[in-house]
Amino acid sequence: MPTHAPPSTPLSRIDLERLKLQRMRSLLATILPANTFYAAKLARVSHDRVAAGTGPIEALSSLKEIADWPFTYKDELVEAASTTGRPANLTWPPDRYVRFHQTSGTHGRPLAVFDTADDWAWWMECWQSIFNRAGVTVGDRVLVASSFGPYLGFWSAFEGAIAAGAMAIPTGGMSSVARLELARSVGATVLVATPSYCLHLAEVAQEHTIDIASLPVRLVIVAGEPGGSIPSVRARIGVAWAAAVLDHAGASEVGPWGIGDVSGCGVDVIEPWFHPEFLSVETGQAAVAGELSELVLTTLGRCGAPVIRYRTGDLVRPRWPTDDAIAAGASPWVHLVGGILGRNDEMLVVRGVNIFPGAIDDIMRSFPEVVEYRLTVSSCESLDTMSLEIEDHLAAPDRVACELQVRLGLRVAVASVPVGTLPRFEGKGKRIQDRRMRVLPRRLPPATPTKP
């Protein structure tokens, strides 16, 4: 499978920045002033530019100029949608939109998402970049293991497979056993699912003596939650399915913005269609390479419902490719080491130690005998405590507790429970329960992001 940038991708960072600037100008020229949400947000910026003699807002000379523009927050969009019944950031009248979806609601109320026909064509263009990287093409049979509700991600994968010339196989309403049988009978070569559900399918296959390693599935594309870039999770999926594993990242309100590589962990931002910025978690200023930061994204082709400087809440560590690496065939897109490490509203602080759910998942999936787990964080007399329930074929919780203490530096009370008693997940897994009184995370202060 190819690990280099797709042929349509510019061959240098300079070319890439030039393309993004062109698309940003085109976006602004298209949406303003019809998009009242962004017309209002950018009114001061427009006034200041004209007063300074630098021309209308569409006449950007560099993407660095947007660094002092206002951010967009999800709660802005959710609040507006809850009162009007439609997204706040629509450019056109509602009758111009042909697709309705909504976010999963994992982090609050679901957000309605509208797309025009042109916007959906843009989604397919982004997915073409993903399938190019994955080597998916005519002749592949892509099985999408999803219930196909209003959540957008798997709909876009399904129709993206069709656009790529592959056979798209829906599985809405089917049981796990039925999905496995369908994968066998139709000869599915690509599986698209959440990491949690990939592992659950493997568990179901073992219970029903179905040898999934003998299925023709050669590639598993995982999305919807961290996992595809967590080493132990990735390895466990790859071994179970005897297939390559590719991580993918996206959001309904943003688009399919990230794609990994079958050769290792991490995700590249699909920069031809998304302009990324990175805010240091420590300072709120522009992050340097390798620094823990919040990902901020601007869509460059979704004119019907754009987001500009959108605070995703995803925590990442960016790394920009060198000119030598690009000349040798590497992608020019910025790389997020380890993929999405967590979210700023999901990071646990337990007795002064910062813990990401992905770190817990990495530890737990390193024990092949542990089928499922659930971690509970609570407070007892102002002291944080952690307890872990595990479905463990060895029924030996002490070894897990020891590993957690070594890796996290914290004592965790671990207990075995019967196999099959903990919840299973088709969508995003919810294995961590924080029962403490929580203070909502503060927003990082405005910054001036620039490329290091």
C-alpha cells in the first residue's frame, strides 16, 4: 500500500501553503456576507483591514493573518441550533441543503449538521485522499460496520467507497454474527469500524468459532475514537484480523480531516482541505513541534457550513515534515505523532497526575487475556481513588494492578468480573467513569499560531 502523498497533493510545503491560501480566499469570497454567523464574527477584522489599507478580508496575503481572528467553539453552534433548529454557520437558506446529520453527542448535546450537494462532493474529495492513502480502489469490497443512524462519519465512509469505485457494503440493523457472516459471504477486503467494535467483533468471532484471520479482509480502517494510533490497540486489531490497520480522524461539524498510515501510528492532517493551527496546552500560544497542543481547524472547501478557527478540543503533538523527507517522497502534510492523544475535556487529573484515556487503553490492550474493562474515578474524603473492573480469562488482577502502578505511578484497585458482564460498544467506547465533582475545562486564551 502506498505510504507517500497522493499524486494530487502538492510536492512542497510552499506549494501547499499557496494552495491553502487560494482556497481560503475562495471560501471567504463565497460565504461573505451571506453567512451571517461569520459576517458578524469577522466584522471587526474586515473593518481593521480596510482601515489599514490592506483591502477586503478575502485579499489575504498569508494564512498567518488569520492568527488574530476569533475562534469558533462548538458550544456556539450547539446553542444557536438549540434555539433555531438549524446550525448557526449556514451560508445559504435551509432549502439549499440536501443532507442532514448530527454529531454523536459524546461530549454534550448532539449538533445538527447540514450539507449542500457541493459540500457532500467535497466530503467525497477528502475521502478520496483517504482511500488513496489506504490503497482502496476498484475491486475492493468495503464493509462498513455501523448502525447508520444520523451520525455522519460512517455515511461518508460508505459513499466515499462508492466514489472510489469500490463496492460499499452496509450492515445497519445487523447483529455482530450476521456482520461477520456477511463479511465472509461477500468476500469483504476492507472493514470500517470503531476500534472498540473491531475488538468486539473479534470477541464474537471467537465465541462462535469463526476464524476471522482467514477472511479476505486485508485492511481495517478505524475511526470514531482513539485506538488506531495506540500501539497495543492497533497491534491487537491487526493480529485478530490478520490485516493492516489504518487510523482515520474526523468530525461531523468539520469533515474527514485526518488519515494515518499502515506502517505506523499517527495521523496526517489532510492539509489541501484543512488548515491546522496548534495551541500549546501549557501557554495557550503557538505550539512548537512535539509540544502537547489543542488542534484548531479551518475548513477550506465546505462553503455551505464552514468552520473557521474551530477549537476541536483534540490534544495532539504536531511534527512538520522536513524538505529532505518530502523530497524523498514523504507527505508534506503536518503529522500528529500518536494521532489524537485525547481531549481537553477528557484528560483525567488524579492526585496530580495527568492521564489520557488512550494511555489506559494502551495498558489494558497489552494484556491479551483481558477482554474488556471499566475504570471508575471517585473521591473519598477529598482523596481521588481509582477502581478497575476487568473481564480477565486468567482471573489474575494483581498483574494488571502492578502494571498500572508502574506505568501511571498510581495505585489502582483492580477486580475481576465474569466475562460478558461489562458493556460492549459499536460506536465510541465509554470505559471511564469520573464520578468526582468536576470543573469544566477552561478555554485556552487567544494565541498567535505560526509555523515553527
